[in-house]
Amino acid sequence: MERGTPVENRITRDFLDEGRGRSRAVDTTDPAFGRTHAWLGRPIFNRPAFLQADEVRSLDRDLGILLRVLSSLPERLHEGDPGRMARALGLNEDQAEAVTRCAVAGPAVPLGRADLLREQGRFRLVEFNTTSSLGGCEIAEMSRGMLADRPLAEFAEKQDLGYGDPVAGIMASMAASCPTGSGLPVAVVKWPNSPETAEDFGHLDLFLRQLAELGHEAFPCHIGQLDYRGGVLTARGRRVDRLFRTFQLSRLTGATETRELAAPLLDAVADGAAAVFAPLTTDLYGIKDCLGLISDGTHQDLLDPVEAEVVDRLVPWTRPLRLGSTTREGRAVDLAAHLRSERERLLIKPSAGFAGQGITAGWMVGPEEWDRRIAEALRLGAPYVVQQRVIADAERFVDADDPDTLAPCLLNWGVFHTAHGYSGAFVKGIPHAEQDFRFLGDGSHVGCVFHRLPGPGTQEH
């Protein structure tokens, strides 16, 4: 199969059938998309992507199993000590101490967004974001806008299609993780990038509106507006006992300033006066080294047969970027030699990076530049991983410049998994591009995802 060949399920083929004419594209300039455009600030695909019922069932099962494996790594590898795991993953002492002080007893509540590519019709997971700072969770707003288009709404009704609401699922996970009967509002906490933007909460507008529409009272604040004294935590002067954090553990840089900013939150959570969602330990499981740990043959004895099958099928070959011996397809290989010989099938990326930052794709650089990037990554000392290339399938969309033409686009999928199980998804891609958008910088189109509602014995192709 050639790279970029369209691979589409039956629902997609039905939607793109030539007989549907101009109704194969939705007018995304319609006022129904006003809140979506204000939130997103980038182009929108002119149709949803579609998942069949069996695909949703498979994602629900597989991501649930994988998330349980990742969240149990402290128990499986570090005698239940999340601080020890943090240090083993290369986190600084402030971060390791924070996850130890704020550890939550019991099994982790499901929460994550899997970043997936379809390769020859099969989903492969390249990253699993497991914190509450999950970009794109407001995507249900776009789905509602799509249903304002009559032909699409009629197609969805005929095909028995619906969509997931990630924010509803996330709040179900929060309720399970942080039960309370206090009636106090939720403080949605950000970590400002600068004093000038500290009280700019515009990026949270849609998220806060969706919380209100779901019946949750919440308000925004920044980390410097928390105060803890006398066993009482306040945010902007209001008493709170639940915090929804939109920042990552990496904000604790070890500097005195960040330590002082985080102190009220960490002290309140450690004392049991408040709960933070997602718990700080969840940031550990999304570090890409963890995918290397569970896919490394040396740790296969930690997995039961069902877990091992899911990992082998879902996770491409991933290893920490550390020179020496590793395994590939059951045999020992020297990693440095493997990196040179397999450059065009590999990429390297920061273990704790996000949004495609710091990725080097071996097929997009020459041998000398590849060697230089690897040497630089090793010299910096920050953890990196090397991962097998996954070649994304394409899907066709109506060409914006020629409504009678269908143009292929390589898609990345962001799939949410929460206490509700499968909780919705979005897709990203750049029309007409020959490369995955991760390697072309931002500027991608974004689309929502509809799925066929499950029925007994549903079989689709």
C-alpha cells in the first residue's frame, strides 16, 4: 500500500458517495460554528471523521487496558512509590517530592487522550496524554455545529450516528477521583507564562461554558491566586476544596519561585484539605519512556497475556534514547547502529514533550543531520525516545477550491478515554500535504468525530 493511500470505513464511503453531491461538505462559516471558531482559531474540516461501532468498542477496550497498565507502573516496577518512578524517569527532585506528597491511594481513575494514527486500517498509538491538561477536549462544540447542517443531520440520523463529549467524561472522572458533598465550586487553575498574561483566561472560555452547561459551578484562577492557611484553601478569595489543573507537573522546575507558587496547592492536597484533578501522578504515565518500558521485551513478564497482546498490537516499537544494547523483534541490537541503519523508519522525540515539539523524523533529514540531532539530544541529558515510524492512512475530503473534487489528507486522531470509557475524538491534518502535520509545524485543520451508536452484534467493514 502506498503512503497516503485513502483507507476509509463504510460510513465514510457512504458519506462521500458521488450521489450526495454538494452535501458531502458542510459550510463551516455558518453561525453555528461561531463558538468553535472563537475557541479554535484554525481551519475546520468540512465534514466529520467517522468511526464504526466495532472500532469504538475496540478503542474503548484497548485504551482502557493500556491506561490501566501505565497507571499501575509504580506498583509493577517501583514497589508502589511514585516518587521513585519519577526519579527513574529523570524528573527533578521537586517533581518527585510533589507526586509523593500528593499521591492518591487506590487504582487511578481513567483519564487520557490517546494520539493515534491509522496504518493500513489499524490504529497505532504514538503517545498517551494522561493529565487533565488535554487539548481539544471542547471538541463536542464542533459536533453540535455540524448537526446544524440539515444534510449532515439527516445522514447522522439515517446512519444512527452520535458523538462523544470529552468534557462530560472528564468531569465524570473528576467526580470519581475527587468526591465531595461540600457544594463548593471548582477552581480551574492555570500556570501563567508571564505576569502580563496571568489574569487572561480567554483560552478557558469555552471549557468554562461547557462546564456550566453540564451543571458544574467553576471559575478560573492562576496558581499565584491560591492561598492556604488554617486548613482552608482559597482561590481568588473563594473557598475551594477541588482544583482542576490545566498545567503540567513540568512547571515545577526546581526554582525557588515555582516552589513558592506551588506551595499552597501542594500543602492543601497533602493535608487533605483539597483534592487536585488530575492527581499529579498522572503526569508520569504520559511520559513517553513509559511506552518504551511496556513494549520492551525485558519487561514483558510484567504483563498478563491480554495486556501483552494489546501493547504489541497498539504500540509501535519505542525505546529510551540511551546508547547500548536494546531489543528489536526479539533480538538484541546495538541502538547506535540501529539508529544509523534504520534512519528512514525512525523518529526521536523528547520523552516529556508535547504538541510535536522537538521531534526529528529520520526520513526528513539526511544522515549527517540525523547523527547531529541524536548527539545533541544525548548531550542535553533530557530524556528522549526513539520510535518506529507509523505511516498514517489518508481520508478524502471535499477540496475547498474545487467542490467536485475529493482530496486526500493524512489524519492524526486524538481519542479521549475517561470514566465513561470512549469519550469522543478529534482529527487533525493538513490537506494536500505529503507528511504528517507533526513534522510540518502547526497550521493543521481540525475535525470532529461521529461514531455509529452500538447495537447488538454490529459488524461493519
